[in-house]
Amino acid sequence: MNNQKNNELPIHIGIDLMGGENKPDEILRSIINFKNNYSENINFVFFATNDLSSKFTDIEKENNISLDVVYTEHSISMDENPLLAIRRKKKSTIFEGLRYLKDNKIDAFISCGNTGALTTGANVILNKLKSISRPALLALIPTKKNLTAILDVGANISFDADNLVQYAMLGAAFQKSLNINKPKVGILNIGTEQQKGTSHHQNAYSQLTKFDDFFNFVGNVEGKEVFEGNADVIVTDGFTGNVFLKTSEGLASFVLDKIYQNIAKEEKREEIFNILQNLKKRLYFGEYPGAILVGLDKIVIKCHGYSSIKGIISAIIETHEFVKNNIILSIKSYLQ
Amino acid sequence: MNNQKNNELPIHIGIDLMGGENKPDEILRSIINFKNNYSENINFVFFATNDLSSKFTDIEKENNISLDVVYTEHSISMDENPLLAIRRKKKSTIFEGLRYLKDNKIDAFISCGNTGALTTGANVILNKLKSISRPALLALIPTKKNLTAILDVGANISFDADNLVQYAMLGAAFQKSLNINKPKVGILNIGTEQQKGTSHHQNAYSQLTKFDDFFNFVGNVEGKEVFEGNADVIVTDGFTGNVFLKTSEGLASFVLDKIYQNIAKEEKREEIFNILQNLKKRLYFGEYPGAILVGLDKIVIKCHGYSSIKGIISAIIETHEFVKNNIILSIKSYLQ
């Protein structure tokens, strides 16, 4: 799969085919199809378990192509303990992909697998950016204004004030890299007053008021305000952030289903259906490009375990943009 | 305001007029109007600060009625520290209302004021139910099936496994009181597997598997699954629960606004607008009857600080139902 498409050097993207809810060979076929129709120059390196090799050889023959596949002994399932996995399954798709990334054999790595194993593995195998003790998962969510970056959406369960402050720096550096000059940063909290939340939230609040040259700290933001889009970056602990993201997704789907049901009774429904379909696509986070694990010197992308194949393809397109724009170098420059 | 409407004895509901975003005299006028048009027999006892007495006397004259108002020295603002408030502002509307409740001068107390002051005050002034160490705020949310009870939505910030287990018992007892025979109870978590979340979540999970005669434990529930309605009770810590509730509210409003905007361009929009209006009402938690502080031997209702007056009226109707059906006695009976 190394056909040169334009004059630019190809970008190498590693894809973990294991661990998500889609069948590895189906993802593979969709990516081959995507690559054939995509104007940009991407080389894929796939990571899969040994038992798939004969199936993949068939796919190579069918398509008359040669695939770049790294076969491993293990894969890590969604419900495995990440700390046990990293000890017992060194030769698994996730860890092998991360090692390829470390060794510059790929420019980015995308996985739909076990979040804990991916973040634990990245912590151990890759280098963290200066002054960052823990990487965080950053997701971009639609709002009434621009896309807002929310982090951490699930890399770390425990947290303290320093983590929240680091998330603020990472989120702001990320948004600056996307050309938001002075991002507005808020803390996800249960009220807007300074003393709301746990002592970690209160402590982070007072630390963040001192960052005014780097970003614009807008204080605490309640869940109901996030979608107003008045903050470019929302920081939160990984547990709350994950609940936030999945709740948003569930509710968007609930509301849209209700509307479908009601509108089906009406006439002139086709146009309305199209409008809702577009809206659903924008709001359905399953189709979203996934979350980026920020705080590392490499690009690691986590898709939902239940991402559709379309979701994985949009993650590839987004990842390609990150590599082309050298987002890591850019984030690094803002963290100096 | 003591006109007898039917043969039943009047129910006494205490209303804190301070602390929310509506003007006290406007809430008062709306409640007078509501009472005049309501078939059931409710006597209201209002709690307000001294400075409002002349304004309220004018309202009495205007309407040719006599109001039952308890005037206090203080009110507690939204951003006050609850622990300081309980020491310094003993004579405030919230604490005076809770004392009226304790002394059986009212059957229920409704406040839109400072959540921390209300829960701290209730903890100190009222009696807790057997084997409950901390009351929790319970909200009812719409789903694809029945209303689901979610608790805690903001009474307590810190938590441990025992709290989550107690919330499960309270939530199940509450739903049994509403005639759900064997409620399905789940833990709000970041994945469905048993080992997900903090050690408190994991510990609560193993404790809850042992309650099978009282309720049906369905394990961990992710944010995106809550609105499927497969659990009648969802337990969570007060921080996450509060973020969950406010996020749902914000997103529902965001989605509906988007749809309004899009559909305005279409023809035949009037019918669609009506459908959306109804849906919005159902989903907009600001109009919702508020949350009940469960775990106490009295009925305490917390409305959002930003509840509309319509929201306060629906809280009154719901509270009236709770009193008529003697929900506390019923919850107590299930906790024996």
C-alpha cells in the first residue's frame, strides 16, 4: 500500500485492528477502500494478532496489494486490567504499536482498544512533555460557538490540583496550535463560585488565576454552560470527563430519537429527516475523530471501543491533519 | 390563605422565598395565583427576610388575603460557605424553615437557595432515617422508558462505597414507594466492567451484588446508557451526579436550539414547533419539580437556583403528592 499520490512524503499511521467492537478484517477492508479514494499520501501499518494472517493474505490477493502488518502474539480485551496486561502481554498490538511510535517507524498510532492499557503503555513506553506528569485524553465537542477541547475524558481516574493545572496548559497549547490565540480556559464544576467542588478544584482555581499571559482563565463552568461555547478548554478529572462525554452522547441520541418518532407522524418529513440526520452526525460522538492523548511527544489517538468504521476513518483524517501540521512540535513550543 | 377546598385536611407547605434567581414578591404572587386556581387544599407558610414585610403587606391588601409569613433576620446567598452560614445565620429562611419542619408546623419545605446550606442544615436539624449516614439529593430524569431516579445530584462532594450503597437503598425505597416493585439499580461509571472506576466504585459494586431480594442490581451503567431507561435507580457521587444533571440540561437545550434554528428555514413549521416545544418542556430540567433530599424523616425539596416560577409551581404540585402519599412513611417501611 505504498503508492505515491502527490509530491509530499507519505505519512505513516499505525492502526490497531484489535480490541474494538468492529471485526479486524472489516476495518481493514474499509481502510483499503478509503485509501484508494483519498487524495493524500498515507501509508498504513496495521497491528493484529497472528491468527488473522491467513485472512489478511486473502485480502492482499483479492486487492492485489501488499499490506504492512505487524503480527503480535496477544491482543488486550476491553475488560483486562491494564497493569496486569502490561506485564503479561508485552507482545500485544497496543504495546507493539506504541514501540513503533517510539522508534519513529510510524508518525501516529490509532487504537479503539482498552483505554487503560493504551494510556498506561504510553506512559511507560513514550516520553512525556516537559512539566507534564500525566498525559490526558482530550476530546473536541461541538458547542453553540467553536469546538471546545475537554480533558481529561478518561486517561486517569484519580487526580489532584496539579493535574488539573497541567490539563489546562495542555488544552490551551492544543487550542493555540489550532490558531486560537488566547484560549479561554474553565474548570468543569458544580457551581461557578470559587469555593465550589473538592479541595483539588479550589486549589486548581487559585493556581489558574495566575496564568493570565498564557490563557484567559474564565473560572468554573457548570455542565449546562459547556455547550454555550464560552470556554475553548474545559478541564476536569478523567472520571467526570468520561461521564460528561458519554452522557452528552446518550442524551443527544435520546433527544434526536424522540424527535424522529414525533416527526414521523407529520407530513413533509423528508426535509426534516435530512436536517436531523446532519445534526445527529455532528453530535454523535461515536462518529467523532476520537480523543487525542495529549502530554506525550508523539501522537496517540483513542477511538471509542464502539466507534463505527466511519468514526475510525474520520479519526484517520484528523490524525493525518495533526501529523501534517506537526501538532506535537507546536504544543511543545507553547509549553516552553 | 386558609380557604378549605375539599374535605381533606389542608397540607402545609413551607416555601423559602429567598436565595433563588426570582424576586421573592414575584414568586409570592405566582403562588397566590396558583392556589386560587388549584383544586387541592394547600396552606402555604412563606419564609422571607424582614425587609420584605411592607411589600408583602401590600400584596395582602391587594388580594384581600392574609399570608402566613415567617420573617427572618438573614437569608443565605448562593456563594456563602454553608458551614459559616450555619454558625452565623441561625435566623435565616433556610434554617427557620427546617426548624418549622422539625416541629411539624409544616409537612414539607421547598427552597431554591444554597444547596450546601440546605443539606448541612437538614443534617443538623432533622433526623436521618435508620442506617443512613448522609442524605442525598434525588432527581427524576426522563428516559426512553420510565423516569429514572438519580442520586446523589449534589448534596455531598466527598463519598465512599458505603455512601453509594446507602444511595442505592434510598433510591430503591423511593422507587418502590412509586410502585416499582423490584427496581433495577445501577452505578454510574466509565465502563460496564466490574473493575471500572475508583476503589469506592469497585467496592460498592461487590456490596450491591448482595442485595438481590431488595432490588435488582444491574451493575455499572455508562452515561450514554442512562437515557435508555434500563435502570430505575442510578447511584453516583454528588459531584459527578451534579455534572451529569447539568450537562444533560445544557445539551438538551443546545440540541433543541439547533433544531429550532434549522427548522425555521422550512415550511410547515408550526406543527414542528409545537412538537419541539412539548419535548423541550419535558427535557428542560429547570421546569422539573426539583430534587428531593432523601434519607431524612421529613420532606425537603431543592429547586434549582435558576428554576423558573413555573418550575417552582411544579415542585409544589410534586411535593403535595409526596405528602398526600406519605412517601416518608413508605420509604421508611422499605428500609426496615
